[in-house]
Amino acid sequence: MPNYQRTKTACYLGFITQAIAANFAPLLFLKFHYDYNISLGNIALISTCFFFTQLLVDLFCAKYVDRIGYRACIVASEICAAAGLIGLAFLPDILPIPFLGIICSVIMYAIGSGLIEVLCSPIVEACPFENKEATMSLLHSFYCWGAVGTILISTLFFLIFGMNSWKWLAVLWALIPAVNIYNFATCPIKHLVAEGNGMGIKKLFQTPLFWLAVCLMICSGASELAMAQWASAYAEAALGLSKTIGDLAGPCMFAVTMGISRVIFGKYGDKMDLMKFMTGSGILCVICYLFASLSANPLIGLIGCIACGFSVGIMWPGTISISSEKFPAGGTAMFALLAMAGDLGGSIGPGIVGRVTQYAGDNIRAGISVGLVFPIILLVMLFILGRQKKQAKY
């Protein structure tokens, strides 16, 4: 009898790897700026390269992963993630242009992160677990705990050993994907649908209900990251906190509450209605955005930022679960396109908030108030999806 618990553990570590890839380098941005004399404009390109690479990987997965095979691709994801993190420690000093070394490393582990994002969900979905919705929510909670762990452990490491020891930490973080190479190479892996039997990109896009799921993912990604990426700046600007405390009070607590939401549904999902949980979370998300953008009390605004993590927690894994139910023949293409939509929303949301904040004279509340449009559209999409609940599967 195959031990699918090993598969689940490997996917948990996969999401932790993705969290390390997304959250470690931003902690070093100022270090890169001062040590390698890299302009802040170029520093900003690091995150752009990371997310753009993930988008390209999502597109690649939609077309080619089923042909190559899950195991080969998911093992490659861990190799790329480990190589990228190790490269981050050495390439900036080896190459004649340090910035080029950083970008090469970021692109390498972004390839790994993108493959993890697309493949871990269908790998777990294909396993014979009961209550797939709860399992999916619990799986995605490990990204949150990975993000919290990356921020807290890195902060503690820097306090003890100093910022100049960051290269050692990069190598230590690389051990997690390095160990997980063996896990994915040996654990049982099933395919959702046989090769050639999936719906394919064209057929998915011909289905109106799939466009609804895509819109829901875009709004989920935008609602989540528009608040998450500006939570630290909000904590600093509104409460006058230091950068370290702002990171802990903002994005770190945001990730904690988001993880709690996913664990709650992961543990008690069999007793809950997913659509009702998502709708209630959507309403809470609107309230959180209103608190953060309109409250004159900065503490209430910060509570809105932190609670927003709880409100968006179920949106991404919930949409994947609903799509898996509606499109059982969707295959890897469906998961890849949904991941791409989420990443697209995650790129659009923070960008709009930042641009409006700039135009409003660095008024971050004005930027967040415009971000309110994403959870509102998300609620509308959920209402329409609820009306389609009894529609036949594809």
C-alpha cells in the first residue's frame, strides 16, 4: 500500500521552500544596496524578476508538465530552489557584476518556486485523501508558516550573528529543498488525469465557469498581496515603528492569521460549507480594508491589516478546491492557469496600491482604500459562483 502521507509531507516542505524563496531576499534588500552599491531602482527589479519568472513557469506548466511528468518536474523544482539559494550566497561575489549574480540566483529559485506552486496542489489532489477541500487548505497553510518562520528565524539569526552572516543563512535555508529532493524522488505520486485526457487550455477557456474561477484567483491574489506587501510600511507610517518591529507587526502577523484561517478549515473543513466560509471571509476582508483605509485610530488600522490575513486565507486554496470539483478533468493545465491568475493578481494589487499612494502624496491609506475594489469584486464573483453551484461538472 503506497504511503501517501510521505507525499503530503514532501508537499508541505515544498510550500515551505516556496515561502523561503519569496520572503528571504527582501530581508536583504538594504544589505545588497549598501554592500554591492546597487541602486534602489535595481533592487526593486529583484521582486519583479521573481514574480515574472513564476508567471512564465506557470505558462510552461500549463502546456508541458503533463508530457514531462510530475516527478521529474517536482524534483527539478527542489534542485532549482536549492541551487538558487546557494547561488545567492556565492554568485554576487564570483561574477564581475554583483547585481547579475543576484538576479541569476533569484531567477533560478523562482523557477523552483513556480513549479512548486503549480504542482504541489494537483499532487495532493490526486492522492486518495478524504475531504480534499480541508486537505488543500491545510497544505496551503504551510506557505504561511514558512513565511513566518523565514522572517522570525532570519531576524533572530541576524540579531545573534549579525547581518554580515547572511550568506551562511542562505546556505542553511537551501538545506530544506535539498533534503526534499529525496522526498519527492521516492514518495508515491499519482496523476490527476491520464496523459492526453485533460481538458487542455483551449477547452478550459471556452468554459464561462473557468473564467469565473480565474477572476476569483486574480482578486484573491490582489486582495492578499496588496495588503501583505504594504503591511510593514503601514505599521511604520501609521504607528512610527522601526523596520524590524514593523516587519513583525505587519507581514509576519498577517502571515500568522492567514495560516490560522487555513488550519481551521483544514481541521474542521468536513463540518463547514466552503462557499459560506469563503463568503464570510470576503465580507471580513472588505471590513478589514475599510478599517485600514478609513480609521483615524492607527491601532485599529493595524488590526485591520493583521485580520485581513485571516480573511484572505481561504480564498486561494478554496478557489482551487472549487475548481477541482467543477473540472475533475482540468488536469495540470487548470492548476497552472489558476496559479498564473493568482500571481497576476499578486502583481497588480500591490502595484496599484503603491501608485495611488504615490499620487496621493505618500498617503498609504488612500492607496489601501483603492485596494478595497479587489475584495468587493471577489464577493461579487462568489455570489455568481454560488448561483452556479448546481451546474454540471466538466
